[in-house]
Amino acid sequence: MSYRSPLARARGLGSAREGAGHWWAQRLTAVALVPLCLWFVIGLLEVIGEGYEAAADWISLTENAALLVLFVVAAFHHAQLGLQVVIEDYVHHEGLKIAGIIIVKFAAILLGFSAIFAVLSISFGG
């Protein structure tokens, strides 16, 4: 039996203000990824087996390049949010938890920018 008040037990456990924003961001990216994934799979089926030139021509279309950039941003942001939750829930050493979250964020940013650069490079013929 504990004589501590609920407020005393909750102190030091962090703020509840950022959790709701994180939750909403993860749900919104998931909702955005549904039509983007469908579009991406249909687009892949159109160019599968056609070779690099057909895929590059498909990416070069303005609407496809724009949707592909949106897909990359949504996918990497969603993945980063999900991995952050996994790290926060299952890594109990505070230093490793912070390091893991930082590594995941930097990896998502680096890989996302690399993918966007590739899409824009193919799109603009570079």
C-alpha cells in the first residue's frame, strides 16, 4: 500500500502534451500512406519488366514525381515515429533510448533526403 498521492506518483514521468501530437502524426501518415501505397504499387505494375528507361520515364512525369516525393516523406516519417515508440517502450536504459531515437531520426532524414534526391535527379534527367 502506498501513501503517495496520484500526483506524486505521476511526477517525473514526463509530460502528456507531446504524446497526443505523436499519436496523431502517426495516424495521419498511416492514412496518407494508404492511397500513396496503392498508387505506387499500380505504378510499379505498369513498368515492371520494362527496364530502366520506362521506369525513369514514369518517374519523370510531374505528377508521379510529386506523389513519389510525398510517398517517401510520409513513409520515412511514419517509420521514424513507429520506431521511436518501439524504442521508448522496449529500451529501458535511458542513454541507449536517447541514442536510439537520435540514430533513428538521423537515419530517416538521411535516407529520406537520399530518396528524394534520387527521385528529383531522375525526374529532371540528371
